[in-house]
Amino acid sequence: MKTLLITGASRGIGLACLRLLAAEYKIVAVSRTPPPPHPQVTHLPYDLSNSTSLAKCVETLRTNELDGGILCAGRGLIRQAEQISCEQ
């Protein structure tokens, strides 16, 4: 069975993708809060908006063989693009 990474997997589009795809794939779900339990889902509790947490997540994912990914993690920031720093 193939393995997919889904970020932002605890709600919204990420959770919808998880629910749709967990029947056919093993899912590595990355989110701050856990998604609903499912036998095909492994949750990694990382905050991808935090650089330290992101680095730890990347290190953890290096040990996983992934066949694909769906990146849905995000947060709202209402500003002009040139007013946003990399840290934000």
C-alpha cells in the first residue's frame, strides 16, 4: 500500500483529503492537533508555522518512505506580499 503525507490534516481540506484517501493509502498526517483516529493514519504532531517544529518534522519524515504529498497546512495573514517576512 502506498503512503501519502498530508499536512494540515486535522481540519478543512486536509481532513477531507485524509477521509477520502485513508481507505486506499497509508496516511502520515502532520498537524498541531490530531485528526480523528483511523487505522491507516499515523499522526505527527508538529506545528509547521514554527521553524524549530518544522525542522523536527523534516527530520522525522526522512525516515519515512512517501509516495506523494498533499500540502494543506496554512494560516491567514492579510497583508501585501512585500510586507511579509520569511519568519511570518
